[in-house]
Amino acid sequence: MVKIIANNIEMRFGSRLLYRFDRLSLAQHQTIHLQGDNGSGKTTLMKMLAGLQAPSLGEIHTEGFAPTPWWRRNPLLGKAVYLHQHPYLFDGSVAYNLNYVQPLCDMTEQEIASRTQTAIEMAQLGGLLNQRAASLSGGERQRLAIARAWIMRPHLLMLDEPTSNMDKLSQQLVLTMVSHLKQQGTGMLISSHQSCLLTGLCEQTWQIQNQAIQVSPSSLDERPFTPSQQELRYVTAN
Ligand SMILES: Nc1ncnc2c1ncn2[C@@H]1O[C@H](COP(=O)(O)OP(=O)(O)OP(=O)(O)O)[C@@H](O)[C@H]1O
């Protein structure tokens, strides 16, 4: 079982306190809805858990991952995949973006090829493969970013307002991909202002309010580790 654990955290920008909390953890087999008003600090929390932003006070560590390579100074980087609401895409075609993550996947070539093909079908990207990623619409970019993460089958995935730009069809496609990842044991933190199709998959809520984070229900069973699940790799972040 892999997890990221944040203890005794305080986060502020200058004199402005975003929140304080004693402990939060994101583990495999959990699907959590992160709620909060605009500017409450949802993106900041995800970036902290992904190692992209240091908390003002407190400590974030991981359990259950392979040892950090000696050359990596930040031990949190690479442990969770974080997808920003305006996902970073590489300069190149849609196909290039999908293939880019293949060397990072701990699977056989055959498995990677099969997952890539399935991801293209699930995200309905077949007609867009030769199009430049930079020219995609907001919803198509999100679908591509989630398809790319789906291929990697990460242990932990953070989705920042994943359906904010999406019409009903795109939301349904993303729901299918995220449901698959949930079945495969990927632990997910999904930020969304409102309840939506995706948040219907969540069994816990983290609500940012009054400079604190309320967790409900307050505890969740964490299912035992499945040894066949592959090592998490880092995809992209802003
Ligand atoms: N590097 C920074 N320096 C100063 N203030 C920052 C910085 N990054 C974020 N903030 C501020 O911290 C607050 C929380 O930002 P964050 O993006 O985490 O909120 P959010 O809950 O994700 O918002 P939204 O729902 O609008 O996306 C905002 O008021 C933002 O302006």
C-alpha cells in the first residue's frame, strides 16, 4: 500500500493563512473529493502533496514506495501524478503526447501498446492523433491529459478540476477512464467545486473551510496492497 502523508501542516502566502491541519493522507484504493471555494487552496494542497510546493510548516512523507534515487533531491517528486486544470502538454501531436509516457511505464511493450490503444478509444482521440496538441480545445486537452495518465496506471493521481471545461460527452468519457483507474486501485484526489459525475465515485470528502480542512467520513479502511500494481511514475505538472 503506498500513501502520501502530510503532518502538522500550515500553509500561508505572506501573512495570509490558507489553512492548518494535523494530518491528511492519500492512499491507494481511496477516492477523495476535494472541495472548497475559489482561492481556498485546493490547487496548492495538491501541489504540496505532489512535492511541487513546500508547506510553510510541517512535513510530508511517503510510505510504500521504492527508495528515492540518489540524484532526486525532493523525495516527493514522482510519487503522485498531478494533473492541473489547464494540463501541460508537450509540443507535438496528440500521438506524440500519448507515446511520450511509454518509457515511464513499468509494463511490457505489448501491455503499453494495448493500454495506449484502449486509452485512445476511451478518450475518443482516434480522429485527433495527428493534430498538434497545442491546437486542441480545453476539453480535448483534458481528455488527452487523463488518457496519458491512464496509460501509466499510477498508484496515486490528483485531478484538479478535471471536468471544468467539459461537455456531457467528455465528462462521460473521463468518468469511464477514472472508474477504470479506481477499479485498478489508483488512489485519487479529485478537486471540484460542485458535485459532478466524477465526485460520485468518491467515498470521502476533504472540505477546505475557515482555514481548516474537514474530512468526512473521518476514517476510511485502506485495503491491502496488491503486489502486481506497478511503481508510480511522474507525468506532468504545472
Ligand atoms: N505563489 C503564490 N504566491 C502568492 N499567493 C498565491 C500563490 N499561489 C497561490 N496563491 C494564492 O493562494 C490562494 C489559493 O490558491 P489555489 O490556486 O490553491 O486555490 P484554489 O482553491 O485551487 O482556487 P480555484 O478554485 O479558483 O482554482 C489564492 O488566493 C491564490 O491567489
